[in-house]
Amino acid sequence: MKKRRFKLWATAGILLTLALAGCGNKEAKDVKEASAKTPEEKVLTVYSAGPDGLAANIQEAFEEKTGIKVEMFQGTTGKILSRLEAEKNNPAADVVVLASVASMDGLKATDQLQSYQDAANKDNINKDWSDGEGYFYGYSASALGIAYNTKNTTQIPEDWSDLAKADWQNKINIPDPSLSGSAVDFLFGYTEADNKAWSTIDTWKKNGLQVNGANKEALDAVITGEKNATIAGVDYMAYKAKADGEPVEIIYPKSGTVVSPRAVGILKEAKHVEAAKAYVDFLLSDEGQKLVADAYLLPGNKEIAVKDRAALDEIPQLHVDWIGAEAKQLEVLTKFTDLFR
């Protein structure tokens, strides 16, 4: 903020100098107008729930393509929502990217987003992941499966109920849903779609299920062999670890799992609306979608080829209605927390 404020005052100084010099010709006028636009239209503030490498690659490609500088804050969905709440009286962000479409729908419900119905390439993006009124677009998604250690696992699980068996006793974990938006999405979707889900979760608890930090911490425990499997493991992280040579694989239970969309939207109080629209357009473009695929995520545009992972139509899915899900997720989170207290 100090840097931006400095640029603002520096530009004001340039304008004052031109005025005092009596520069009334067209060239001077053009310079004056261009200078006045620089601090307001060339810097975009984005709050993004990552992944870290993808967010950085998108920022670099967007800046190179448009000449618009991006100030990026990265964190989990929970950290970003907390920051938005703390800044409510003095909003700083223009664009928000969340790992949970339910949370994005919550921002819409509380009148914190603005619609962008004319987004370029919106018709190529999965409509089930996006808002019909243009308040947010599901530019990517992850599927939540069972990530397991290939060295320690002798019997690959086929379904959720397999993890209640004695072979998995005290060898399973799950990301903490109070820290992971995708874990909340999983619990919400699983319990909404399967009326036996809470009973299955209870069998996991009795089999020694450990609640193990955010997504990275849960997967790291499997990579190191401390645990043999992560329930609701984020698939793109497992694919990335596998590509890096780690002893990890992921399966999607045959009865179905939750595909968790990740969405982008423009905040209602955005100060740089045109630049924000350009950022959304870029994420939905073929170039942006290819960067998504390179990060092992599912692209929002199904015509973009995935990279070394299962395509969307190869994943057994549970049907999840994300509209109005945020309030229900709070109930699910409370019930889960009470169960493991």
C-alpha cells in the first residue's frame, strides 16, 4: 500500500509540473492522461487460494499478456475469508479465487461480489461449477479420493467402507475440515449424497482415524509412511507428489466421490474493475486453462486435455448441489467436530 500511495503522489507531482509549465499541446495532454491512469488501472489485487505454483504461473502469464501488475495474496480459503472479513470496512482486493465454490456462493449471498456476465469464454466453462448470473466461474476443480502410500499398502482400497477394516487400523487420516475448504466440501457432499455416510465416518473413527492438519500435512504423513492413506485426499496434490517420485497413488472409490470446484469472482468493492475482468477472462481462456491442467487440476473447460491424471468423466462422482451449501457446511463441520472431540 505504501508503494501504491508513493506512485499516486509521484503521479500527482508530474501533473503539477506539467500544469505549471503551461503545456497546453496535445502531446502533453496525452502524457498527463496516461500518467493519471497508471496507478489506478495498472495494479490489480488478487487473493488466491493457490495452488502456489499455479497462482504464480498465472500471475506471470497474465502480467506478460496484459501489462497489468498483480499484487497477490495467497492462503487457504479460510485465511482469505478471514482477511476479507477483517478488511470489510476498508476492502483491498479486486479479485478472489477460492478452493470452495460453496464459500464463493456464500460471498454472493452476502452481497460481496459483482456480476460479470460478459466474461470471455464463459460458455466453455462447466456450468455446474459456475453461477448462472455471472457472479463466479468454476475455472478448475479437484476430486477428493483416497491417497495411499504405495510401499506400505498391500491391499488397495476400492471403496470408503474398506478403510474401516483391521488392515487400516490407526493408519488413516483426513485433513482437518476446520483448516481445509476441500475437506469441508467432501464431508458436505458425502453426507448429502449417501445416507450411510455418517455411519461410515463413525467406523473410521473407531478404526483410529486421525484428523491431521490441512491438506499438505495430511498427505505428507502418507508420503513419509507415518500413515498409509488419506481420506478426502486432494487429487492434484497426490498427482504432483507422484510426478516428483514420491510413493503415492490415489484412487476414487467406486461408489463415488466429491468433485470440488474452485472459483474466481470479482469483489463488489473492487477498485480496478476492468483489470479484474481481464483477469477472469484470462483464467477462462485456453491459455489460462492449460496452466490449470499443468498443475494437475481438472480444467473448467473440458476440451482442455488433462495432464497425467484421470479426466472428469473417468471419476465416479456423487451429485452435489453447491447452491446454499455454506450454511449446511457449518452444520456438517459442527457435527464432525463434536464426533472427534
